[in-house]
Amino acid sequence: MNIVLILSIAVIWLFSIFTFAKWRYRSKAHNGGISFSILRDGVTNSFVAGTAVILLVLVFYLI
């Protein structure tokens, strides 16, 4: 049961990363500052790191 819950959390986390990156890309395109790799953006990296910490705490709590 815990494995299924952990995997579903990981899938939701990956989906949120790509959704956030897509939002950042549209935001930058609207403002005229399109970067080639939105996944190397500083704000996106901060989002990924912050949510990864929350995810790891949640996984360790479930184990």
C-alpha cells in the first residue's frame, strides 16, 4: 500500500514540475523573454528543489 502511495505522489510531483515549467514558459513568452531551456530557469529549479524536499519528508514519513 505504501509503495502505491509513494509512486502516486512521485507521479503527481513530476506532473507538477512540467505544469510549472509550462506556465513559466508561457509567462516568459508573454513578457518577451523566452529562454531555450525553461527547466534550467532559476525559479523552476527552486520549485523543483522545494517540492523535492517536501516529497522526501513525506516519503520518509510513510516508510
